[in-house]
Amino acid sequence: MKKQGLAGTLILYTGVLWGFINSTLLFPKILGASIFGFIQTLSFTNNLIITFVLLGLPGAVIRFYPYFKDEKKTRDSFFTFILFIGVMAIILGGIILYYFKWDIILNIRDVASRELARQYFYLIFFNLLTYTLLSILDAFNTARQRPLFNIFLTQVFSRAITTLLIILYYFDVIDLKLFLDLYGIKGLLSIFLLVLHIEWRGFLGYASLKPILTSPYLKPIFTYSLFIMFTGLSNNLIAYIDTMMISGMIDFTMAGIYAVFYFVSTTITMPVNAFGSVISPQIAEHWKKGEIQEIHLLNQRTTKVVLVLGVLVYAGVLGNLHNVVKVLGEPYRSGIPIAIYLGFGQIFAMMTGFSSLILIHSDKYKFDLLAKTFMAILTIGTNFVFIKYFGLVGAAMATALTIVITSSIYLIFNYIHWKFHPFTNSYFKIFFAGIICWLAVLYIPIYPKAYIDLAYRAPLMTLIYFAIIYFTRVLPDVNDWIYAKYIHITKN
């Protein structure tokens, strides 16, 4: 688990670096903040629709796969059934998009942004097709505890294709329309590669629907899926409503600026995503076997690892925001508080561990719907008020507040019912290391060239941080491995 989680984190941060290049260097400079904000808004709108029409079945795949994995016939029938639902979801989603097209477009206040949305609205249909199929295939691959290839496709390969398209546009090989069209269908290539990977591994096959339709798990699957669907809708609202409301209440340009710094803040959560993909099927397996203590220990160990990585990244973000502004230009300076507020919210969520993941795989998963519904209402309300009075920064404040409240609710619920909590004495050492490495470079003179400044500032922060982590033995397994592999050999 730790090996896959660390490998997944490495892939994710490679993707983050690539995504940073795309989102902060190429998109704003070459295509402009308006196009970037438009693409983000379309993607977020599409995610809400897909979550609804897919009925939460990708989440059910991971939850119920352990009950079907032992027999090939039932396993293949399960896959065929989910794939059939996915095709129906694409058709239903297309109908919904067609019917509500003008309701979505006319809610955009800025005239130029509204015209841009009208002209390229069809891109949502492309995303609907690719994201639905990718969600299903990704869920089955993750359920087989083989998530690394999925992570590579979404975090590295897809972003490499985006870079290629931006370069082609920059050199006038393709125009804006062709760029957006290719950007919309680039996911089809990831689907093709994922299918090849699955076939090569021999993970999935196709079979009659009869075994799954007669299975006693069919009703629990749909019951669980419906709850996942509603919680997924709430999750997407919580995650994306800020950008969508900025697009509607202000314009796509401001949404693009916000999206850049929102992306910067999400680099903090990459370890959570990587380790979450790895431990999710393990948590489901532990619940099936009733291994409560194993879940508690898994949560504590994994949370400590991701917090070590997350605090370092947040400290690095705080120590290099001036470089981001240098690269993007002065108009982006207004986005600095966005990264600070959102980063704080992400770190707080990491502190509370994988509480929501534990909950949705338990028999008390229905509480997740109540919590997420409340949070969705809260985030819509706070964003509406805060954006109105504080603009871009208000959106970040509202989102951070929602993250803090949501994480606290899950943590308290898990502790009340199972005494689960991720806290250890290592937290103090981790935050101490983060504060020290940030203070160490706070008063270092800023070099005029952003890339040179970043080239010495970031490694220095990393060296100081991990030195403290090592000597305070926050991760004793890592200390022992380093000692056995390097220090012990050197002494001998």
C-alpha cells in the first residue's frame, strides 16, 4: 500500500508540475484567462450533469467489487451491467444538456462571456462522453487495486496532450476552434489506452446481465449508488460552485484568474488523492471483514504520510507566491489571498484524515448525504454573499470555510461511532517543520528572475523541512529504511 501510495504521489506531483506549466504559464499567456476560465466553467458544469446521470455507480463499483471478484462470470456480468448504465447515462446527459442549454447560457451576466459559452457549448457533449467512460473504467481498475495507470493517464498523459495542443495553437498550426475541439475529445485517447491496459491485465470481460440482475446485491448497489450520486452532486457543488458563480456573477476572465490560484492550492491535496485511490478498496475490504482496528491504524498511518507532504507543499506555496505573480503579471496579484485561504482549508482537511472515505464504505454511509447536502447549501449561500461583497477573495473565503466545517463534521461523526481519529504527536513536529522552513526563506532577498529565485528557494525549503522530519523521526519506517540502505552501509 505504501509503495503504491508513494508511487501515486510521485506521478501526481509530476502531473501537478505539468498542470502548473499549463495553467500558470501557457494557458494565461497564450490563450488568456478568459478562455481558461471558460474551459474550467464548462468542465465543472459537465461534472455536475455526469454525477447526476451516472447515479453514483463508479463509487458503488469500489464498494461492492469485493463481493463479485471471486467468480469470473459474476465479475464480468457486474462490469457489463455498469457499462450499460454508463451508455444510458451518456444518452440521458445529452438530452439534459440540450434541454437546459439556454438556461445555462443566459445565467451568465457578462455579454462577451455569454457569447463565448453559446459558441462553444457543444464542448460539454464531448466531455460528457469521455468523462463517463473514464469514470467507469477507472473505478474498476481502482477496485482491482491497480490505480497507478489511471493516475498516470489523468495527471500526466492528459496534461501532456494539453501542452501539445497549446504549443500547436501558439505556432498557428491550429486555430482556436480546432484547439477547443481537440481539447474536448482528448479524453478518448486516454480511454483507448486504459482499455488496452485492462485487456492486457485480463481484469475485465463481458457476460450476460442475468447473474447481476438476479444477485441479492442488486438492490443494495442501487441504494448505495443513489446516496453516492447525491453526495457526489454536493461534492461537485462544494468544489466547483465558486468558479461557476464567479463566471456568472463577474466574467470568465476573473474565473480564469481564480482557477489559476485554485489549481495552485490543489497541489497540496495531491497526496490525499494518491493514497485515497490506494486505500479505498482496502477500507472496503476491512469493512467487509469487520476489521475495525485495522481501519483505524490505516487511517492514522496514511494521514501522517500525506500531511508530511501536504505541509511541505503549502509552505512552498506561501514562500513562492511572489514568483507566481512575476510569471503571470501584476493583474494576478489579486489572486494571492485565494491560494492562502484555500491552502489553509486543504491543510485542515488533511489533518482530519480519510474520515469521509471511511464513512462512505461503512454501513452508515447514508449520513454522508445529510452532511453533504447541508454543506452544498452552505457553500452556495456563502459564495453568493462573499463574492458579492469581497469578489474573488470572497469565493476563496467561502470555500475554505466550507472545507473546514465539512471535515470537522466527518471527523466528529467517525469518532463518536468508531473512535476513529488520525491525530498523533507527530502533528506538532510536522507543523513545526513547515513553519521553520517557511521562516527560513521569508527574509531571503528576492532574486529579480522568478525561475532563478524559485530554483534556490524551493530546494532550500525542502532540505530544511525534511531534515527536521528525519531528525524528529516523524516517519520512523522511512528513517529505518534510510539508515539500513545508506547510513549503515557507509559506516561499515
